[in-house]
Amino acid sequence: MGLIAFFNRRKALHELGILGMNQRNHAYIHRYNPRFRFPLVDNKLSSKTLAIKAGIAVPALIDVVTTQHDIIRLKPELDKLEGFVAKPAHGSGGKGILVIVGRDGEYYLKASGERWTFNDIERHMSNTLGGLYSLGGSSDVAMIEALVRADSIFDNYSCEGVPDIRTIVFKGFPIMAMLRLATCASDGKANLHQGAVGVGLDVATGKGLQAVQFDRIVTHHPDTGYAFAGFVVPHWHRNLELAAACYDMTGLGYLGVDMVLDKVHGPLILELNARPGLAIQIANGAGLLPRLQKIATLGDVTMSVDERVAYSIQHFGMQKVISEIPID
């Protein structure tokens, strides 16, 4: 890239209000997220325990594995379950998360159809305890959670994995959101960098704004062929309320809240992130910076969850949705 092209690109990003990583780190994470509060979200067991105490809906915690002996003890418990999720408490980027969706006799079935024995699970748990998937490689514990069964609205919009909703919350105000849909390219994981589809969402209504994969606009799910036009996330207002409440729960001013929609239990908080990524801007075709600045101008106001949600709906709602985007 030539020098002129570089500066033209920087100017275009500035005009769009795109928040860069350095600015995110220094102006928002460092300023609004006290370091002593990071363990509340970096440790998934701590954040889940905190959410349960606060009355915030999360997938049920079945058990916690802290020692090798616990793994053997766990087998009779797992044999009672059709499905479950095992995840490292200090994992990041989806590493080490094992999702079992069914049983075939003595075998445990993954979403891909791959069959695991209990010995496979025991080995996976041992690796988790040893810190193979944890931040910094330190010793870890494994959480066993109830399997989320995705709302049927997503049946035609995901490959294997459970879709999730990422919401950026600033000082308790939900300011931007996206839906992340697993694809075959992403190996069933809702990770945009691995090839998942990100669908920008209207903060006011939960309607799709645009969909992207590998930073390019797409109009249909690449595996199922279903069009994104007209897609609306159900229970949207409840999603916003849960996301906003996570600020009060954690005291973190700049926060990423990941939620899932269970077909029985509705919206559930899956994970919290004190350093949420910036790809949400690509999915929305809009920058975070103007919204962050608007909230910052409010100063230290005292508002309830309902009031903050109402403010976000009023000021950050969009008009253009996927149904209005020309389809090739």
C-alpha cells in the first residue's frame, strides 16, 4: 500500500468513526476497566457464580472438575446426560471447549458426528487441568455446563455450532450488537476470524443490518443457502436488558457480553469479555467511536437498566436493514 493510499484509508476509517485497537486499549479498556475487576470475567467460573448470585440467566452449572480424581468421579454424572459442555475456566477464543450433543451407547457424540469415548474426555479434561487451553498456560479447572439447545429460528442459519450474540456495553449502555453464526469453514465455532458469519444488528429492534464473512458482505448463509433478508433476533429487548445488567454486576465500563438463545430458557449469558474485539464494526458497517463518545458526554449519570436500554434504543437504532440491501 502506497503512502497516499494509506492516508486515504486512515481518513476513510476516521470518517466512519472506526475504533482502532490502540485507542480501544488506552481510551476505553485502560480507563474504564479497573484491573482488579478483570478476574471477574477472565475466570469463567467466577463470572458464572457472580451471575447466578445476581439473578442473571446463564446455562446451568452441572459440576466443576479441579483434580484428576474429579474426572473419574464425573463419569456416573455424565452418563446421566444426553449432552453437556465442558470448558476451561480460563480459556480464551473458544479453545478447549468440548460440546457433546448426544449419546450412542457408550460413545459421546460431538456436533460433527465424531464419537468420543470416556477415555477421550478424560484426556481432554487432563489437558484442561494442565493449562493447555488457559491464558498463559497456567493450571486450570474445567466447568461442566448444561447443553444449550439453540432457538429453532437458527435452524437454517448455522453449521453445527450454537449461534451467539455479542453486545458491546459501555458504562451500562448497549451500544452495538452482532449475531455470530457458525459455518463449515469455522468448524462449527462462532468465531469471525475462523470464518463464521457476523450479522450486524439494529440495537433498537434486533433486525439484521448486514452480514459479512471474511470481511465481505454476504446475503445468504454459505452452507445452508438461506437468505439473511428479514432476519430478526427474538426476545431482543430481554437481550438488551441482560447485557446492560452485566455492567452493574461486574463494574466494567467497557464490556463484551456474549449471549445465546436457548429454545426452552430464552436468552442466557454465555460469557463476558473485558477486551472485546473490534470486528463487530465490520459486521455493522459502522464505527463504535461516535456511540462511545455520545455516552461519554453524559458524564456520571445514575440510570436504571431499563432507562439505559431505552436510551440506547432511542439513540443507536438504525433504519437500513438487510431486506433493503440489494441481493445479487
